[in-house]
Amino acid sequence: MRESESSALAVEPVRGAREAALTREDRAQLYRFMAMMRAAEERAVTLYKQGKVPGSFYDGRGQEALCVGAAFVLGPRDRTCILHRDLGAHFVRGVTPDRYLANYMGRTGGVTGGKDGNMHFGDRELGSVGMVSMLPDMALVATGMALSFKMRREPRIAMTFFGEGSTANGQWHEAMNFAGIHRLPVVFVLENNQFAYSTPNELEFAVDPVERAAGYGFPGVKVDGNDVEAVFEAARGAADRARAGGGPTLIEGVTMRMHGHGAHDDMRYVPREMLEDWERRDPLDRYARRLVDDCGFSHDEVERISTEVRSYVEECARRAVDSPMPDAQTASDGVFAEHWAPLGDGQAPWSRWSADQSPTSGDEANGSNGHPRFREAA
Amino acid sequence: MPEMTYLQAISDGLREEMRRDQSVFCLGEDIGAFGGAFKITDGFAEEFGAERVLDMPLAENAIVGVAVGAAAEGLRPVCEMQFADFISCGFDQLVNVAGKLHYRQGVAIPMVVRLPSGGGFSGGPFHSQNPEAWFLQSPGLKVVAPASAADAKGLLTAAIRDPNPVCYLEHKGLYRHVKDDVPEGEHVVPLGEARIAREGEELSIIAYGSSVPLAIEAAEELEEDIEILDLRTLCPLDREAVLTTVRKTGKALVAHEATRSCGVGAEVAALIGSEAFEDLDAPVRRLTAPDVPIPFSPPLERAVLPQLEDMKEACRELLAY
């Protein structure tokens, strides 16, 4: 293979990379965030069925490990563009379930205050630029953020998520190509959840998209997307490499969208056996077993995390329902900005960051948007 | 005050801002070593380095989308579309991402998209368009279209400093044909302020871009008492300036090179119709291109683009009304 200077694969050692060493608390956190996503989405379905959610409802059931495992590697000053089946990534970065639920209901307490709905949000205070419906537009936006990090010689990365359906769109190529040319510090997380709405993999591409990464001059890594620690390890490697100037990585997490595209979708196109097969690989069940079998957790401890999360989400749901609807007078506000303001930093719950000596790490950088109950319990 | 061409003034404004502010950088096709298809960034790569005069692959959504991300992080990207027509290939990022981020999430996107627009040189259907109406139908984008060299510099400076996405339409026909005094150093023309390009009492021509020099030429040749309002910014529109000139003269001709239906002329005419109806002494007229693609062959192109004689005829009709 001919390697031009600009597209050569990175070979330099990663500076500052440490052993992953997930602590016991890190593992509890990974489980908490996945459980929080599951519980919050189940709560949102109820609100939808109660008629409290305008429009349709979209969730990421089955994809909890992928978004939580990937986002868990991020440092405070890293930036994200998170997709609609990645609620767990928002939680990792510090969005609380009440703001997610209120966003679905179009209320002022939602992340967008009613300006946009469902999962079309990103909390600018937490370093997230929210998705649009056109996919994978945010791959280019994340690439642009990565360009700014490179231009400023900052050891930061951008992480963006998209489904395998997005890899058919030209903007996917534009992002991969440009990120590859300039070896930008961006991590592309491809969630292959088997279907783009109803279209199966075999009608989406002739070649597994992860293999295309080589054509752009950077590595493609395929992982079991339902194994949170496997995703974490792949993302950690990609993030360390990006931070050290090694350029982008495409991570393909193989998973399954366990619900329809939206609540209106009966999934008649998915064979029953396929769903049953994936049900046996449920990322939460698997991780709960692993915590007990391999990581020294007791059944009770794992159960307690689930119970605490559920009661926390319930409390958040009450707050969301109590949040007022927006004043119609504000519909025309905010079309234009009066001034530019920097994005805020995201929460970085991985223990590596609290041990880091950098001035923006640790509790201060985690800000006040965290999940107080879990921080106390930690 | 030195005299500069419209093209030199754009270069000058861009260079001034890049010298003043490290966060300003350019990205586009062939803008580095080659200096851009029209040489706006000639010599920039030598002065500012390849990183800040970033040659992009042939991918307009990447040009705009990467700029959105960089702008969210506090850089001030100035994108160059090689021709305004190619914004259609980057339209999704501009309209759906850049234009809506502040409304949806409070994320300011300070970026400029430079759009060499307009016809008159046999560029054909893909190198001659005036796409401003597309942007005006897309909330969240500001739109400017200078007609003089001084404004070309001043509006570009303001566009770069604005915290929003700004579509900057630079008419290719004016690049080397328009020449006027341009202030040295910092020069800012605030967005949203029209200017009186010529004072008069009998008729108002409301124009922007290439139609402004055309209107001035027509008024001079006719030796009539015609006022010319150069809109300069199309969004936000200087509504007061439009109403003021119409209330003064009682007659309005709205002129632009872009196609007719649902264009700036329609918007301005509607504004006058609803806010200044009782001040009118004649129907509001429009001089625009018809709703057809810009043809290649010179006689066909001349038939489509408003010509000096068309402008004079429209003035005569309104003055005689």
C-alpha cells in the first residue's frame, strides 16, 4: 500500500496514555448510566402513551452499552455530537433525565426549552452540539471542532455518533475523507443496529463500512456493541490515539435496535428469532452478570444500583411533568445570536480524569450539572 | 483614501481581519497556492500559512460543515464557494445545521460563506446564479450583497465579526469593473443598514449588488431626478430605509439580477404595499431576471439578465405614470 504523507496511518506512540484500569466505581458508573438510559426511556414511553409527548417517540433500547462505553472515555474539554439512540452518552456528559423527559414533552425544562423535540438536543453547557435529522451531518461538525483543536494545538478530541444507515450518505464520505487528510482528533462511532428504519444491512452497503476506514487512511475497529467494556476499550484506544496526534478512528459497534424506528413502527420486517437472539445479548443483563461473576460485585449491589436509578428517574419525571410549557410569545426569539460564547465542558466521570493534574479536570470541571445522588453515593 | 477595485477591497478586508484576529481563517477550493479562482486570497498562503488558508477537497458540505464545527469552537471561518452556484452542494449544512443551531440550542455560529455570484460572462446555468432568495427563505442566515468597493470591504469585516452565519454575495461582474475609494485599515459597515447611493425626488430605485451600478448609470444617462437605495444587507432588511425613500418619491422600482418569483423584489414590493400604500403615486415595479436558468450564449444571456436599456425603460415608464 502506498502511503502518502497525509494519509499515512499513525505509528507514533500515544503520549500520556495510561492503563485503562477501570476502578470498581468506574464499573458501577458504567452500569448506572446504562440503567439510567433504560429507565429513562421506559419512563418516556409511558409519557408518550399518556399523550404527553407531541410527535412520535424514539429510543435506543439495546444500544446502551455502545453510547455509554464510548462517551465514558471523554475528558471534560472534549466535545460531542450525540445521536438520537445515544441517550446514555448525554447522561455521561451530565444531562439529567428530567431535562431529557421535558425535552420530549416540549417543555421549558427541556434542553432546548421546546425549540426542538425528542432527542434533537445537545447541551451547549456540557460541550455538546446537538444533532439534526439529516444524517450524518454532525460527522462534519465534529470534524470541524477537531480541526479547531488541531489548529490550536490542544490535546482535545471530538466524538460523534451515527448509524450504519448514515454511511450511505455522501456527507459521511466527506467527513471521513477530510478527517483522514488532516489526521484530525475525531472519533467516529458507527452504531450498526442492523436496520436503517426498515432497511437491512444487505440493502445498505456491499462492504462493511468499518472496512472503508482503511481507504481514508485510518483504522477501523469493530467491536461487540453490546459489551460496554469492549466498547470502552476501543474508544479509549481511539481517543488516546486522536489526542496524541494520531488522527481519527472509525469504531463500528455491532448492536441491535430492539424497538422500532419510532413508536409508530411495528417492526414487522424484523424476524422474531433475530429479536430473541439479540434479547439474550441484552447489554444490561450481560454487564450485571459480569459485575457479579468477574468484578466482585454482589447481586444486592447491582440490584441496589438499579433501584436507585429507577427512583431517581421517577423523581426526574415528576420534575419534567411539572415543568411549564413555553410561552408562545417566545417562538420568534433566538433566531440570531447577539454574541458568541464558548461551549461549556462536559462531565467526565471516568476516574482517569479526576486523577489527572490538568487544571480543567476533576470535580470543578464536572460542574454543577451532575447527578448529585450518584455523586454522593459514589 | 486609496482607490480599489471591488475585488481588491474584498481581499483587503479579509487580510485586515486575518491580521487582526488569529481565529479568522479561510477554507475553500484552490484558495491556497493558487490564490482562489478569482484571486481573492492571492498571497494569503504566504502571509498566513497553509493552515489558515485551507485548501479543501471538492466537497462543499465539508467546507460548510467543518466551518460550523470550527465556529462553534470559537474560530471565525470564512468559506469560499468557488462559485455561488456550488452552495447547492453544501446547502444542507448551511440551512439545517448552521442556520438553526442558535435557535434550537443557543450555539452561536460565527461564520461567513463567500459566494461569487452573478452572470454576464457566459458562465452558463451553473456559474452565473444569484441564489440569495434561497437563503432568505432559511431563517438564521444573514445575507449581504455589496455594490461598491468600500462596502465590499466594510460589509465583509462586519460579516466576519458577526456571531451568526452570514452569506456574503460578491458579484463577479463587479470584481474588476467597480472601483472606488476604500478606507485603509479597519473599515466596518454595519449589517442591516441600507445607503442612499444617489439622491432624488421623482422615483426610487431599490437595488443591491450589480443592479446598483446599473441603476446609477441609467439615472445619469436619463438625467432624471432618481433616488437609488442600495440595500447592502438583504437580511436583516433595512425596512425603514425602504419606506423612507418610497414616502419621499412616491414611486418605486425594485431591481435585481436574480430571478423574479419570491425574490427580494417581491418582498420589498410587499413591504411597500402594506406599509406605504398611501404614499404611492404608481404601482411598484420590478426589474429582474425572468424565472429561467441563466443561458450560455451571449444573446440569450443578455435577453435574460436585466440590461441598461431595460433599466432606463422601466424608469421612463414609472416617471411617466
